[in-house]
Amino acid sequence: MIKHIAFDFDGTLADSVEFCLAVFEKVFAKYMGEKAPDREAVYNNFGMNEPGVIRFFMGQENPDAEKDFYGFHRALHPEMCPEPFPGVIGLLDFLKSKGIPMTILTGRSETTCNISLDFLGMQKYFVSAKYGSPEKNDKAGQLREVMSAYGLKADEILYVGDAVSDVTACRKAGVECLTAAWASSARIGELEKVNPGLIFYSVEEMLSWLKERV
């Protein structure tokens, strides 16, 4: 029986991957100029939170760059990530109506996660949150923490994410991963290789699957 569902944010609840990359682009252009990393290099380091990515490419902590990142994030949100994916609020409403507690489990920092949840009106759906760290991505460990906190067995929790790394983390934790492949940034070919049978190409498709199991 499904008793809890954890959600990734970027590429899962909102089409925000390009948005995040654009914010990094602005920060690195300001502080690194021609030495700024390209988008693919930044994307490949998304396991760390935003301060971690900034420190990785700049070689040290830079409070001013981190502060600018949060400022750019707020400023670009209305233009680049104005709303959740169509159908996401209906999905969350359904799960809430069925009494399924939900956790946000993201590689983002607490600051940008809360900026986005507040802006998109989704804060009210989540009973807890697990954020990224500047050192590494440990979603498997965070899933175990959620299971421990709520007294859950591995087959009583699902994780919804959009990346190959999400599938890998879930397998380490023994948790089933539902792959959201509805974002413009989804790497469908890679996802189909690692999580066949649990790839969802629309929010409605996942909602139908959940209605049969919740």
C-alpha cells in the first residue's frame, strides 16, 4: 500500500531546468566572464545544490555570487517559470484528498526551493522537505530518512523524479521510482533504458496510474 510519495522539483513539478540553467548562466557570466562553464557542464553537476555548483566552478565560496543567484532566481521566475506543469496541481490535490502525505525531495537549496514553492502556490501540499547539499547528491540516504521518520517500509513510499540519477538513488534505497518524462528537458532515451515500464509522458498518465493504486 502506498502511504507516502516524495517529489523532485525541477523537471517534475515545474518546467524549471532551463530556468535554473539561465540563472547559473547569469551568475557565471558576471563573475567568471569568458571562463564561465557551458550549460552541459552545469547540468552534469546538478547533484549539488546551487551554492555547491557555484563553489565547484569558482573554486571557492563566493557569498556575493550566491546572493546574486537568489536575486536572479526571484527576478526571472515570473518570466521563465510562471506556473507548474499543467495537471500537477490536480495530481497533488488528488493525493492530498486521499490522505497521502507528500515530501519534497530535491537537489535544490532550501532557499530556492522555498522561493519556487511559494511563487507557484505549492507549499501547502508538502508535510516535509529534504534539500540538496553543497557537497553531494544523496537522495538514497534522504529517502531512507523519510522512511525512518514516518515508519515506512520501502514498498510503502514512491519517489517521482525526472533524471537517471533519481532512478539510481531509488534503487539504492529499495524504493520504486516513477519517472516524469513530460519536461522539455527530459532525456527520454536515457530514461527508457534505466526505468522501463515506469516512464510517464504526461501528468495525466501518472495520475491514472496512481488512481488505480491509491
